Amino acid sequence: MNNNEPSILSQTEGERFSVGPFAILSRVSGTQSSDAFEMYEFGLGVATVDYHVHRRMDETIYVLEGEIEFIVEGEKYLRQAGSVAFIPRGVHHGFSNTGPARTRESYLSSHPTAISTNTSARWSPCLLRRTSQRSRHSRSGTTKNSFRWVRDLNP
């Protein structure tokens, strides 16, 4: 789809793919917005995305369903559906779904070329890798699925 065409999607329309613990639905691609932003919907099982930082993009995460624990600049924030987190570039952050239910989030990022486009082949190698270590953010102290950024996505 070129950037001159509007897109009116139903709640189930958009490209679907999975990366690590995420079931991803692309809502607006960088190509559509002339690289101004990208928007995705994420489904997340019990998992942690460990502390990381983006140098060239801002993130906004809106919790649609469930409960997410955000860790931003070392502070923890447990937030339910209807909550929003804005994380400007340069701010260290991570988040967890401590379960037991899956969560659903709307994700908006500025500077989409900092991440890549919306195909799973381009997301998979650069975003996340599973780790076998015990998550330091687990409430129960048990091992959870933990995912780390393999490299800084936008140095």
C-alpha cells in the first residue's frame, strides 16, 4: 500500500505475524505514514521484555486488555487496561505480563525505520531472543519467559 491511500481496517484486518512472545497485528505501516510512525497491536502471554533503550524513536503503549508491569528508569508501574505509557527516546524501559492471562496492547512508535517494516522476517532477528535465566521482575521468583533486545535497534 502506498502512502497516498487511506486505510480503514476492521478490528481483525492487518498483517499478522509472531515474534517471540508477541502475536502482532500491523495496523499502520511506516510506508503508509511516510515513515512518520507505525502502529501495531500486540498480544502477549506471560513474558518479560527486559530493560532496553531506543536512541531514535519514541514509544507509546496503550493497554487494551489485561495488566502490564512497566519498568521505566528503574521505577515499576503496574497498569491495567485503559492505561497508557509514553516512553521518549533515550529512556531505559522494559515491561512484563506477569499473568496468568494474556494481554493486548496498542503500540505506536515514531521513526519506524528505526525498527524496520512490519514483516516478521525483518522483526525476528533484530528484536528479541529467548533467555533461560530467571526474570528479576517475576513476583513469584519462578522462571518466566524472558526476552532481551539482541542489539540496540537504533544506535
